Amino acid sequence: MPINGKQDGVINMGDLIVMAKSFGKIKADAAFDEISDLNKDDIINMADIVITAKSFGKTVSDYPEIHMPIPTETRNPMPTPTVTPWTSSSVTPTQTPTPNDMWVPCQLAKDQINVSVMKGQDGLLYGVVNMTFPDSGYRVFYYDDVVRYTDFNTGKVVDMANDTGPKVERWTGNDPTIMTKKTLVYKLPEETIIDNLDEEVFTFKYNLDDRISIRFDPDFEIPLLTYCNDPKEDWIQCQPSSDWINISVSKATGEFHSEGLYIVNVEYNFPNSGYRVIHPDYLYYAGAVASTQQDGTGRIVFKPLIEPTIIKWAGINDNVPTKIEVRYGITIKQGNSNTKYIFSVETGLDTVSQEFTPDIWSTPVNSSFKAKSVSAGHSTTVALQEDGTIKVWGHEGDGLCNVPKGIGPIKAVAAGERHIAALREDGTIALWGDNSAGQLNMPEVLKNITAISSGMLHTVALKKDGTVVSWGGNEEFYRLMPEGLNNVKAISAGAYHSLALKEDGTVAAWGNNYEGQCDVPAGLKNVKAIAAGAQHSIALKEDGTVVVWGGNGRRDILTIPEGLSNVKAIDAGEWFTIAVMEDGNVVAWGDNSLGKCEIPNGLNDINYIDIGINHTVVIKEDGLITVWGDNSYGQCNIPEAQN
């Protein structure tokens, strides 16, 4: 029964019974007798149909024949606040408080809430919710998340609403008497405002089924957001004491079991229940900083990508000690008995660390394979042997391992995701592999090439005259080099972007910039080497220090290990970076999934390094190669030495 009713429209109760049958809840026409105080010929408001549908476990979007906007006001507002017992599964009091001396959850009433939309100083729109409480014995905890709801038929956004309702708690001890106000601020999705041309709707869900909606037009003047809660009666950020924190590490078991996965449990023991730990979903992942030492030992430290935010209620204190736990997952692909493994968290003023011992999976086997040039692709490894022949291993698709015959004397190789480039001694280039993105389509017969570098789907070549040529990718941004790019002395191709180092020590970047990998820091100069990773870029300066940018602000990528200096070589992969020091030691930082940062012990004599997406290959001073990281296609399985 198609219905295109308005919110103020009416419908016969008999028709509602037909709708109810479509929900699978009422089996016969006579079932309307089960609904008390309603006759078959009664009429009801369309908004009540939404409430009825919810009671059947359905929503309007489940039925395309029902087209109706979300109600602009709450049909059945809650009464004045009531106190109900509640226990959180994530917050465990270490002692039982008395009923008259604790915080308990309570529900909000509609007349306590005012909803508006304001414009921030950043030019973005925010949903602003002002709450009024009868006294200062209330506190509010909320997530500023906003989701979009689209109309099933038109695909247009019909509403923006907070995904999680606020948690309101009331102090049940001595009655404070000062009336207080709280302000909640929700950032509205930018793409929603851009996509819609008509009136917008912001909805605040303050209880499980209760909401208040406000309509606004972003094209008209919107008041400026200026608000301030009294810090004495609100949540404030604080730094936990180091003696409040305990760290334990254990191997993942049960449903979380995965090879090499360990669970870190960080336990915060707070002096009262007025503390909260705020942690976004992605905080549960940890980055790594690894290093090798001259004595052949190693050290790898894991840290949260983002430290949790600790907030404290500045009002009444219940003196009930409370424990809150946060868990992290870390991966150790190849445990080694000569490496120290540490997990640490920062408290602002101090660092709390815990050393642990993982399982020892295997010990790297020394290779007898020598090479004078190497390159790590997506799932392959390419080596130019000392006799000038090329060996490829790993992923065998697209003919990558089938090196063309008679391609001539080669002096350098560069592997992409599904193609390989080789630089001949005469300055020309040989290509093979997949060509679905134009990887093999050189724009001309290139000559006088001095260097090559391959990204995922494109290749960059440096000519003897200091100019650069790029091809592949099937997207113009791969080839849109900065105007007048010349006097280049080095190049590096990332996954979807490229870097060029000029003779004057400055850096140029072009290509995909979704993660900020092309935003070269202002004033960057005196650079002697560059490396383009998958989502970030890195530069080595003349003084041996390192500069990193991009990575969408990820802490484990952008935070350079403390004291990193005297660096002589760098390279970058997907979410990780490796630096080789003048003394031969190696430092890696970033994501350690697949063992990318697990540097083999005793590796302190590196002559050349190249990183693919998730694995690394190096040439040592004696010409022998070492490979580690992702080995899903055998790209780390070094072949036997060729006679």
C-alpha cells in the first residue's frame, strides 16, 4: 500500500493493520483488537506510524513504499529527570559505594534542552545543544559523532544526527543547589552541506527513542559559535599519575587468535569514579620504533598511535576508586631472543613502559646471494646480480618473473606493483609486466636516462639534462609535474605520488595528495636525499637529520625517533620508514604489521636499501642481500646464489 503522507497526515487504523501485517507482526484483521483503545476506523497522526514501525523493530527506510521525513519534534517527551540504577561494563568500581553516595544515570527531559546550529571560527557548521539542570549535581559524557540519514527513494540526505546519545549522571549524595548549564557541540559533515541545496536538518537524540530536530538553511546567516562551560562544574583534561597505570602483554587467544598477535592491556586505577578515558576506534592500534645496536642486539618499542585523552569531573568527588582498561593489538612476526620488546604509554609528564618476551618464531638465515642493485616492489623482489643478469622472485603474475631476454647490460632496476623497469648502461629503459594502467607506455624513446623509480602504477625517469619524465597510472595527476621542473638530481616514486630533489637542495612533489604527501614543508632546504612512501614522504638533510610529512597526520609516521641523527640513507614504504645511520645501525618506525619494522639482528653494515609496500631489501657492504617484512608471495625468500 504506497503511502506518501506528510507528517501531519492521517491514516485509517484499518490501513495501519495492513501495514502491520507487512511487518510480520499481526496475523489477521481481527488482531486490531489486540491494540488497546483503538478502533478499526480510528485515525492517527503519520508521525505515530513511525513510532509504531519502531515498535515492530523496523524503520521507514526498510520499506520503500513509505516516504516520510523524520519528525521535527518529539511526540512523547520524557517526564522530568528520573534516577535509575546503572552499571557500566567498562568502568568497574574497586569497592561498593553506598546508595546515597554515588553517581547514577538519569534521563533528560525535552524541556531541559535547546538545540541550534552555529558556525565556528573555522567556517564549518556545528550542532549546538544547551542543557539546563536544576543544580550542579549533574555531569554529561558524550561522543561528538554525527551520522547522515538518506531518503531511500531519492538518495538525498534528510537528516544529520548524533549516533550515540549523551550519558547523563546525577550525584545522589548531598544536594547542591546551583543551577548549571552544559553545552554539547557536534561537527556537522562538510560533504552533507555541499551535497544539499535545500533546507538541512540536525537532530539531537537525547534518549534511546527521543529526539529534537531543527531545520536550517546554510545559505542564510548563521550565528557564530561562542560558548564556554564553567570549568569548575565540567569535565576537564588531566594527566594521570604514572603509578595509576599497569601494563600487561599476552598472546592473543580464542576468537582474537592470530599468528603473531599480542594483546596489550593498559589498566588505569583512578582514585575516584570521576575519570573517563576517551579513545577513538583507531587508537587501539600501536606503532613501533625499532633499532639495531653495534653489539648485534635489537630493541623495538610499541606505542599507541594516539595516546588516550584522560578527562576528570571537576565537580563533586565520590572517592570511589575505579579501574578502566584499554586494550591494544600489536603484531610480532618474527620474535628474536636478541631483541628487547617494550610497550609504553605517555602520561604527559612521564612514560610508563613494560618489557615482555614474545614467542620466538624463527631466526633469519644468512644469504649467500650477492647483488649490485636491488628493488622491492609490491609483492616481488628484483636483484641485479654482479654479472649483470636480473633475478626476480615473489609474485609470478603478469610475467614479472620472466625477465626479457637480450635486454642488454643493466645498471639499475625499479619494481612497481605489477611492472618492472630496468635502466640499461646506455641510458635507455626496458619495461615488462602489466600494462593495464599504461605502465609500459613510455611517452617517447627515452635516452640519456640516469635514474629510474617505479610507483604502484607509474614510472619516473631522470634525464641527464636534469629534466624528469613520468608515465603510467591512467590518471593525469601522475604526470602533472610542477611547471619548470629542472635541475633535478634525484627522483623517488611513491605509491601514487612522486618527489624530485633539485640541485639547490629543495624538493618538488606532485601526484595524489590525499594524505598530504605532496605538501612539502615550507622552507625545506639543504636536502641531500628523498624517499616517497605509500602515503608519506621523507627528506634527509645535509646535517644528517630527517624531515617527514604526509601520512594523514598519523603519529607513528610523523614522530621521528628521539635523537635520530647522523643518518646516511632513508627509504619509506606503507606506513613505515627506515633510516640507516653513519655507524651502520638501522632505525625503523611506523606500522609493524607483517614485521615491517623487525630489523634482523646484526644488520649494521648496509650499503644500499630499497623498500616496497610492505617489505625491505638491503645490500650489505660485502654485496650480500637481506630481505624482511611481508612474505605472502615469497618475496623474502632469497634464491640460492648463482654461479
